Amino acid sequence: MNDIKIIYSARKTLSLEVSAEKGIILRAPRTAGKKEIERFLAAHEQWLQRAVQRVEQRAHKRPHYPESEEEIRALKALAAKKIPPRIAHYAPLLGVAPTKLGFTRAKTRFGSCSGKNALNFSCYLMLYSDSAVDYVVVHELCHIKYKNHSKQFYQMIESVMPDYRLREKELKGI
């Protein structure tokens, strides 16, 4: 993760992003010169080192995601078996109902809720504990009512899952 990818665009400021999937990305205005970028990197060297360490530590804690079609089909089948009963349990408690349910092979998000209240879950979620699966189910169900991450959204999660922060940490590899 030592190579820094520089992306120039119509922006006014420099920014850094570090992720296991993308590596280190420096976003810069089209007008940024080499010296300006070097100064920015020097000023943020400690932050960058800590961010790279955090990403590497989290990557070691995350389960290995299988790549073969057979393994992915098996994970999707398991998700199709495990998740609907969890939705059936939590949806009435929250007073919501999804319009559709799907399973994906997304690696960077465990679940999503569309504007039409269709829920999708990554098959890779099956590699985590049942309590983590329950958290993602509740999180996405709450998006049916709140399409954001507002205070009310998290209060709704907490109303049925007071320990949601611990479950969230497992998914983040903390």
C-alpha cells in the first residue's frame, strides 16, 4: 500500500484516502503542482502512517472472502436461508417491511436499502457472527424509515438492539 495514486479533478483542496481495496489515494485540484503535493504529503505523513496501519490491522481481522463461484453460490444460499427469518423477526418490532430482498457479492458494503425499500445483503456477511448479521439486518430495516444516518436512525436501531455499537465494531474489524 506504499504507492500513492493521484487523482486530479475539479476540486479546490487536497485530500487523502486509505482503504484496503483502493490503497492510498491523493485527490488534488487540476492546478496542484508537484511541490504543493509533496508539502501536503509531508504535513500529513504521521496521519498517513497511522491510517495505513489501521487499514492493515483491520484487513487481518476480516475473514477471508472466497472467490470461487461454488463458494459464492454456497454463501448466497446460506444468506437466503438465514436472513429472511431475521427480517421476519425484526421488521414487525421496527414497524417496517421491505418490498424486495436480494443477495449480492458486494465486498465493501454488507447491505443496502433502495429508495423503493428493497433490501440487498452481501453473501460475505455470512462469514461473520449471527449477532453481526442481525445488526446489518436491523440497520437496513431502519433505512426503510430513515434514508440517512441521523440521530433518529441510530435511536431506532438502539430501540431493538442496545448493544449495536459492539456489533458494528466486529464488522469494522475493530
